[in-house]
Amino acid sequence: MVMKNIQLILIFILSSLGFNAAAQQTNIINQYGPPTFTGGTVQSPSESFAIYQEAQSANYPSTDLISVYPDPARNSSSVLLAQQAMKPVTLYIVNLNGTLMRTYTYDGGTSQLSFDVSDLQDGVYNIQVQEQGKSMQSVKLLKQN
């Protein structure tokens, strides 16, 4: 009887501190909350993001990139698309700190996107290409003098 009372007192103290022994033993708690796009809970944030990416890729096909040339680049470079873009295309040059350095917009009907890099500092840049209505694709480019 005394032991049962001690257990109840410990459970009361721990629960008042926000610790639920039963929940800790039997439930997996998703600290990030349920994602709104599935209507349920998932085991981890990475699983949640994977589900989101899968859903988005089905809705928005990507713009397929073949290559960036020349790489390394000095004054200018070009991105070659797998097929002609039917809608306007935006090309972003982003440094490795995530700062947007340049933005170029091209009309539909092109498969080669040429851009100037002469005034950029030497370094590695992410070239991000997005056709209107499709998901963004990214490739790295080395700028060197």
C-alpha cells in the first residue's frame, strides 16, 4: 500500500513537471506537428518532406537540364535544356551563402539559356532554372578567371 502511494506521488510530481511516463513509453511524439497536406502524423520531419516532394513532383514536372558549359566559366556560360521550354523560363544565380546574385528571364521556345558571369567573383554558384508551372532544377557552376 505504501509503495502504491509512493508511485502515485511520483507520477503526480512528474506529470506536474510535464513528463508523462506512459506517453514516453508507448507513443512516438511528432514535435513538429501533423503536416497539413496529409491530414495525419508522420514519424519524422524528413518523412514529412519526402511525402511533400513526392506530391509536388506529381503535380509539377521539372525542367530537365542537360548541362552547363563552359564549366569553369570566365565571362559567360549557358544552360542546355533537354527540350525546348514552352513557357517563360527564369534562371537564378545564387552564391553558396544563398544570396541571389542575378536573375535572367527568357521567353518560351528556347532550349539554350546563355548568361553573363563576367562581373561575378571567382567561386562556386548554384544555377537554378525554373520554367513557368514546373519545379526548379539546380546545377553548380564554377566561376574562374
